[in-house]
Amino acid sequence: MMATFAEIEGVPTIDEDNNTADITFVFNPKKRITQEELYSMVITLLLMKF
């Protein structure tokens, strides 16, 4: 399975008081990644703060 790659634009804004994060994703339909790469990125994002 191939997925469309989404890059994070800028620096995520993290509000520690509310435990929220404001993240802007930019989708590039020409750049493709595998399902394993997608899972790896999601896990990395989750482990960054939460």
C-alpha cells in the first residue's frame, strides 16, 4: 500500500496547559511513502509529546 506523503510545515505549537498541539500538514500527492513509513511517522509524532 502506498500513501500520499504529508509534511509538517513550520513548527508545531504546543499548549501544555490544555494538552493540545496545533500542527499544519502540507500534502504532496506526488511524493509517495509505504504504509510502514507512514506508521513510523505517526508513532514518532505521538511519542514526541503525548
